[in-house]
Amino acid sequence: MTEAMHHRNQKPQTTEDADLRYVNIAALTASASLKLQWQSQVEAVMAIERALPAMEVCIEPAVRALSHADGRLIGAGAGTSGRLVVQDFTELTPTFGWAPERRIGLMAGGKKAVFRSVEGAEDNKRAGEARIKALNPGPHDVVIGVAASGRTPFTIGAVEAARTAGAVTIAIANNAGSKLLDAAEFPIAIETGAEVISGSTRLKAGTVQKITLNMLSNQFMMGLGKVFEGRMVDMQATNEKLVKRAAKMVQDLTGCDEARAKDMLAATKGWIKPTVLMGRFNLSAEGATQILERHQGNLHSCVAALTPANN
């Protein structure tokens, strides 16, 4: 039996197992070691495909909840998982214009644990419950719990409390059959198996968690109308690079030149959606903004309503 066949015939490995393929990795040349690490990452990313159906079923309920003005996206995790949640949620504001008060990352050990490990914090289930209850969650909130092992007490406590309160609950774990997956209404298991460095779940598991969080939050934002023709039209142009990006978006979406794009953006105070309507339909800034407001900020609906062929 070849080594590859041997590994295929073994029972599925967990994130805490040791993989014999990597037992001598520290003794390898840098070239050989890097190749093994790359291969392991590719294997992990491929595992996401099997979880796509589980991801799909949570999208509509999550978007429906977040479409309410008081809907919040709340995440909970410890260690690497918690830091990835905080990172993904933080980036939703500049990327999609998602209000800061509507995205909350709960890190075991508190904010200080984002930069420094707080040992033992992840073992406190009651702390997770308390952190969620303090937010007074309800049916307009979406709570995502992330844990590689799927057995982190802090994260389980947070998800259980959120589900009891009626929030939409999603769990991401890298071991099937784990307690965290059982705690959520929408469990997403992505089995990444043993790590190159045994137990270091910032590697394969962390990579997959990052991708999964990106995919889910992107899909939520698309469902909320924050993406139009592949562009992030609710982006906040908060620096020179993003101002240029906004102008390029307007040029691409309206066919105008750079000077006209900048003039229109100035009239809308940098808001890309009404600027696109100005350029496409020769509207004033005020008129474009009013139409956008009538369509609850949905640029797709505005374009459909203003396009003659659809009238």
C-alpha cells in the first residue's frame, strides 16, 4: 500500500492530530518545507467546496435579519479564530459602508486579547454567554461563532445564548460533530484535518476560517445591495487611494471621463451610488439621491426603474 493510499484509508484526522507526513518537517530544506506547507494549505482550501451547501442555506435568513435598520453582525471566537472575526468585521465598514455600531466582534479575553494571548479566557463558557446577553440580541441579529476545534466553551456559550434569544446563529468549525456546530442553527463544518505543525490551528484551519468569513460577509453585503456590477458601491473613500478607486468605479459604470467622475462625486460628497445614477441617467445629485432613497439604497432597483426598456 502506498503512503497516499494509507492516508486515504485512515479515519478523518482532527485539527489536534499529528500527521506523519510532516513529522520531520523541521529537518527539511527550506524549499521542501515550504512546498509541504503550500500543499497542505491547498488541501485545506479545497475542503471548502464540500461546505458550500451548508454556507448557502444561511445566506437568506442572515440577509433578511440584517436588512432591518437595527440588525447587527456579531462574531465570537478565541485566539486566531477571534482575531479573524474581528479583522473581517472591521473591514466591512470601509469596504461596504457597514455602520461600525452594527458589527461587533467578541474576543475571549476582551479587546486586549486581540494583540496578546489571554490564557484560560476561552475556557469560560459563562463569559461567552454574558457577553452576548449584554448586547440584548434578537431576531434581527446574526451571530457567527468560530472555533477550529469546535469545542471552545466561550464560543459555544455565546452561540447558545444568541440562539436562545432568537438571533440567527451560524457556526464555523474545522472538526465535524463538534459541540459548536450543534449549538448553531446553521452549522458549517470544514474539515481541514491535522496541521503541518501539530495543533497550530492558525495554519490550515485559520486560512479556511478567513476565507469562509470573507465569503459569508461578502454574500451578506451583496444580498443587501452593496455590490453593483462587481463593484463595492458603498465603499467609503477615506484616503487618496480610495478616492481614486471611487472615481475609477464611476468611470467604469457610467462611461464618463475622470474629470466628470470627480465632479459628480464632489456633488454627492463621495457617495458612489447616486453618482452612478447621475452619470447613467443625467440626473442632478439631489434627484439621484431621492431616487436612491425611494428604493431603499438598492442601486439595482434604481437602474431597473430608470432604464426605458424596463418601464
